[in-house]
Amino acid sequence: MWSFVKDHKWLSMTAIALPVFVLGLAIPQSIVVPVRGAGPADWNHETFWHEPWGKSGVHKGIDIFAEKGTDVLSATDGIVIFSGKFGMGGKVLAVLGPKWRVHYYAHLDSSVVGFGHLVRRGKHIGFVGQTGNARNRPPHLHYSIVTMIPFPWRVDESSQGWKKSYYLNPSKILLKAHRRQNTQ
Ligand SMILES: [Zn+2]
């Protein structure tokens, strides 16, 4: 009897979780460059997985340079899953977007959205700053894309190469997005 109840509970959990999971995958991912007015000339295309990179060892994202106070925009539609201080990132935002990918925005001067907020692609979510370990560097947005569904075929021999299963190269994704934005 009890095992039936447990199984039943498990089944109904699956019945809810599975469509949510599939829905997450099915939502098309459409991205914009997450700093207002920024283009490919504003980030270094070679710094993804660059090393040495301070305490992190390797650089798991890209830095988009802009004047302090420039608007940071949400790259995708999504839900804010973290807003606050986070170690070397200083003031950060994490937004869960389509395809179970978390978009991470760091070194913000401030943010204008909080935990649980739904954001649309292109929505103003904060301001470029120098918080965390960007204190002595020119203001920039650190932007990472983390997939919660691992891509094990991306793993290679580089330092912390196993993490490439989770960290995607935002430079490639943004270049495509920028090209699309400018050919429409
Ligand atoms: Zn960075």
C-alpha cells in the first residue's frame, strides 16, 4: 500500500516535471547582446577559457566593456534565480532562460530586478560597473552562459576542461545574435 502511494507520488511528480523540462527545451532561444549599444568590437573574442585568470584559473565567459552606468539587458527571456553579491563577481544576476541555460551577469554597479522576476529579452536589468574583482579594471559586464544539461562532448584537455560541459562560449553565440540583429 505504502509503496503504491509512494510510486503514485513519484508518478505525479514526473507527470509535472517532464512537461516542464520538455517545455524548457522547446522554448526557442533568441539572444541579444546584453549591453545596450555594444557590438563585437566591445569584447575580446579570445578570452573565453583564457588562462591564467586570477582565482578562477580560467575565464569562463567574456567581458563586454562599456562605460560605467551603461544599461545591462537580459540576453534572453527568463526568470531571475539570483540577484545579489556573489564572491569575485561582485553584484551579480543569474537568469534561467530557454534550453535550461543560466545567463550570468557580473560586476554590476546595481541591478533593477530581483529574485523571481520574469524578464523579457532586451529588458533593462542593471548597470555596468566594477564590483567584485573588477574593482581595479575598466568597467565591464562579465557574461557567462551555463547549460544545466551537460554537453560532455565539449570536454577537452585544457585546464578545467571538464567544465566545458557546462560553460558555453558566449562569444560565438553573441556573434551570431549580433549578425542576425543587423541583417533583419
Ligand atoms: Zn570576466
